[in-house]
Amino acid sequence: MAEYAPFPLIDLSGSPRERGRAHGKAAADRLRRGAKMYAESLLKSGVDWAELEHRAEALVPSIEKFDPTYIEEMRGIAEGANEPFAAVVLMNARTEMVAAARQEQEAKQVPDGCTAALALPEASADGVLLHGQNWDWRAECAETGVILRIHRDDGPDILTFTEAGGLARSGLNSAGIGLTANALQCDRDYTRGSGVPLPFIRRKVLESAYLANAVHTIMSTPKLGSNHMAVSHATVSGGGGEAFGFECAPDDTFWLAPERGLYVHANHWIADSARAKVKDTGLAETPCSIYRDKRVRDQLSPKRGKLTLDDFRSAFFDDWNSPWSVCRPPRLNTRGVKTATTAMILMRPGEGHLEACPMPSLNKRFTTYGLTPDRTAQRQAAD
């Protein structure tokens, strides 16, 4: 069994610029490796470094309009890592930048997968909301991921797994909000002129004190490409909680609710309303998606009312039909890029509990990360 180093935990506090500098300094090597990997992908699509810098700067106005503090934080990351600002923008907008370049050459982006699941309190063994996912992406990212613990003065604290240099991917906050995200593709992707790159939307969701705030962010923010986000909110009132999934096209969003307290989603569109309006262009790239969500759902469903994170762990480790499995070992995808399940994330959002395992097909070692819940905020959200 291979050994992978745990994702490093980086504590951040202070102003956005100060948080960024601390992030960049602590994660400089991982950021450098990630930016080099994506810059090489762009170069294969005819985008050299000078053009990459131009494209990064072109994204600044839409990000700044969405939240100017994110630009400040990214400039701080660049300063702390002693890397160009464009490298940090690339780490936060790699999907949009690589996809745009490839679309110019009449090709699509290399898709990242994911299989996500959540259980409402009624479906768990101890009445606590559970949330988790496998993140399927480039195998190298098992060594470029980090865990950020962000202490904020203007809202809930955040615990998030992301690529070094990124502002957020999946995680939880001290108010009990949980978030996972996985890729979707449709015929409307990257055809509009402007939109907010997905990591900034995810970060804004994780800054939310209320589920309604998170839903508003997802529903109202224009996007460049498709994505699915599962958002949960665990509260302390009687072990309460709610959760929903959001299948997002660039110009439309379709929401889904758990069935009998259980929700599972992979990388294809499942909402009837979505399938009636958009053409799913992703299944050709991630054909295993069509059964990955079924495999996880079939393992979790019989245990409704008794579910634990260990049940999630077992379901996410499923290796049926490997290497095209729920837990994907390193393999070449349909475009010849080595991909894998690079991380497994398991959460009890209401307790500030997050477990992460890099490259779970080869490494079974989990590390637990914690965030102190804000019980006052959770009670207010429950009232």
C-alpha cells in the first residue's frame, strides 16, 4: 500500500491580503507544481505564458465585481509564494481558462469527475447530517491539495479542501454549511462572454451563515461552464438539517432534493427539468458516471436511519469495474491524461469535522481536521 503525505493544514487569519500571503508562503511548492501543470495544458492548446497572463487579467473585472476581496486574497497568495499573479488566477480559474483555449481549437476540457453523497439527520445513525465525496481529477493533484482553515471577522470560519492557491473547493463552515462540487457538461458551456469562475462561487457559499444565502449565491451568479453543487446545512436544534443539489448550466440552475433523507450525485444530469432543456455532453468523457452514483446509492439506501461516515467511506471505496470505478485508481482517461480519485472527503458539517484521504485507491490513511462550530449561529439558523 502506497503512502501519501496528508494534505497540509494551513491556518489563515487577518485581512484578505494577509490571509493570502500566509497561504502562498505555506503552500508555495504545491502551488508552483499545480500552476506548472495547468500552464503546460494551456501551452498544448496554443496559449503561451504571455497570453495566459493576458487571459488572467481579463478575468479580473468579473471576479472583482463579484467580490473585490478575492482579488486581494489572490494577490496576497502570489506575494507569499513569490509567484506571478497569473499563476494564482490559473489555480482558481483553470477549468474556465483551459476549456476556453481548447474550445478555440474545437475541443473540450478534460473533465474532472466526482461522486458525492449526503444523508439528512433522519437517515443517519445518530441524527447528525453527513456529507462527503470522492474527487476524481489529475493524479498529480493528490500532492498539490491543501486544507485551509480560515478564521474570519466578518462571517463564519471556513474549513475547505482545495488545490494550493485556490480559494475553496469542498468543505464546511462554523455555521454548519457543507459543500461538495462535481463537474457537469452541456451544450451551453463556455458560449457566453462573462461569468464567475466556479471556485469563487464555492467560496461564497462557504461564507454563508444561512442556507438561503448559499442558495442565492448559486442561483443568481452567472457561470461560464456547468457544475453540480450539493449544499447542506446542519443545525443544533434537534439535530436538524436540510440539503439540496444544484445542477448548474451557465444560464440556468435546476435544483434537486434528497429522497427519504439520502442524496447521491455523480457527473451526469439527473433532474428531469435539466434533461429536458440541456444536452448532456459529459457522459462520452465520463461514461462511468452513469453507474457510479447508482453503486453508491445502492450501498447506502438499505442503511437509511443507520448511516455513518464509515458507510460513506465503504461506498466511496467501491472498486467494481475498476479502473472505471467509484474509487478510481490512476489511469489514462479518454483524452490520454492520467486521472484518479485524488481525494476522499468525509464531513459532519454541524460538528466542524472533516476527514481527508489523498489517493484512496492506493492509500487508506485518513487525517481528521477540525473547525470549532459556532453554536450560536447554528441555533439562530435553526430558529
